[in-house]
Amino acid sequence: MIITVSLDQLSRPQPGGIATYVRGLVAALASIEAGDLVGLTTSAPVDLGALAITQRRIGLPVGVLTRIWSRWPLGVPGESDVVHATSLAGPFGGGRNAAVHSVAVHDLLWRDEPDAATARGRRFHEQRLSLLRRRRDVRVFTSSPGLDDRLADDGFDRSRLHRIRLGVDDDTTPAAPEAVARLLANAGVTGPFTLYAGTREPRKNIERLALAHAHARVAVPELGPLVIVGPSGWGSVALDGAVVIGRVTRELLRGLYRDATVVAYVPRNEGWGLPPVEALAQGSRVVASTTTPSVRANPEVDLADPLDVEAIADALRRSLERPDTPEARTRRQASVGDLTWRQCALDHLAGWRCE
């Protein structure tokens, strides 16, 4: 079986969680030898290391290619048995006559948070969703709990909708505690700290988190300073009192998760929410908003209304009442034990093979 997947997200300025999904899926498909993998890339190079995938590079910028893919599956090998669009960019066709076509729809955030996208971005997503609603030959994979119901209410036939699980495991070795300590010391942080990991943009609600953290820290100084890691996104965010480090390597990120007193992630709206489950996979205490689907039903997480500063502060205080023993950390890791990229790949295979 020849499986063709789009890799365009990896060359975007702000790849975000979809890029993590693409890398995890490709690596898992290769590891279980699901078939011969072909990745469609843009004019920008993509580094996938030693993964067993053939890259077919299309010499066009990502924006131009995205527009073309709405009408024509440029670059898709004619011998493809499966053509999978990892985002709404496409492509949505091509391959053999009997090829299976699928697309991953990760969220409807442009509707839930219209101010977090440009008018052009909202039009693009609505146009693509309308296109996919008409394209009944394209199977739709959803990772966010409840998203399949929303798409069904929006006119998608339920027989086309397939649930997939995302993964939190990878083979990256967390940075040693000494390396994490050096990174923090260079930013003026010593001792305990609270961690936020993710894009810095208004939707992520970091301003309320920073205010809540300052309130909670008065009563619970063990929270330490609020440390922000991750790229700058769309829109401005005021982060008075927080320590902004910016992008870090995957190794350092996993080390920061492991060593943080608590990891806090309280977006106003979220498609799934990778950082809190990644933190749980390292055994960390986690505070998250009730609007974060990935951990909304996880009893190991302290939840808070993202619009209520005092509720967030209370969740931060409660989080430190949880034990941080080896047994407690093992329990938190077990709570996300079924979220593996191997299982994600198997979910995709089941969706492609069903009649």
C-alpha cells in the first residue's frame, strides 16, 4: 500500500500542534510498516531525520500550493492507494481510481474564537469546510472529543466521520535537570517554577493565567515564577511579571515539563490541547481550563473556568495539594497511557480500511 500524506504544515511559520500530529503520525506509520510512505512538501525543505518516507517536493510556496490543492491534487503520485490531507490545506484527490481520500479536521476554532483569526483566515476555513461537506468521497478524521458531533450537525454524514487519538509519546530524551536549571538560571529563575508551554496569543488566555498566578503565589510561594515557553503567535499579549523564554528544543521542553512545580494551560477555547497531556506524560501536576478537550475528563487534572481569574488561582493552589511522589507521578503518566502515536496510526489505518 502506498500512503501519501501532506507535510506542508511543517514548513509554515507557526506549525503548532498540527505539525506535532504530522510528525507523530508519519513516524508511527513507518514504525508499524503500514505501507510505503510518500510525503508532499512545498518549496521549503522539511527535515524528517531518518524516517522511512519518500519526500516529493513541489516547488511552490505553501500559500500557492494550498490554493491549488482545493481544485487539483498537484504532486500526488498516481499510484497512491491512500491520500491523506493532514489539515484543511489538502490535497483532497489523486492517486489510483480506487484510492481512499481522507482529511484531518482538528477544530472549529475560527468559529469559536473569531477574533483569534483574520477575516481572510475565517473565510478560508469556511470555504474549505464547505468544500469537504460536498466532497462525500473524502473521509474525515477528528481528534477532538465532540467534534464529530459538531460536524454531523453541520451537515456531514456520520458514516464519513472517524475518531482518531493523538499521541504524547516520542523517543526524545528529556534534558537533564542540570541543563534545565542552566536555561532557567540564564533567564533569572532559580528554584520552583510554574510552566506554560504553547503559542503566545490572545486565545491562549495567558494574561488571565499570569494574573491568577500572581494572586495564587501570594498564598503559595512554592509556585515560583510563571515561565513561558513557546513561539509568539497572532495578536499581542501582555505578560507583566512572567518570565518569557520563547522557543526551546524538544529535549528542553520535556525536561521543563518534568521539573515544573505545576504546568498550567488555560485557553479560552482549544481544539484538543497537547501541552497538558505532554506534561502528564512526564508525571507533572497539571492545571487546565474546562475548555481543553484533551484533559477535560481526566481526574488527575485541576480544572478551572478560563474566564474566572480567581478560579484559575484556586486551581493552582489546589494543584500543590496533590502529592508529587513517584507513585503519584506514575498515576499521572498512566492517565494518558493510551495516547500513543502507534495507536493514532492504527486509528488511521482502521479509517482507511473500513468499507
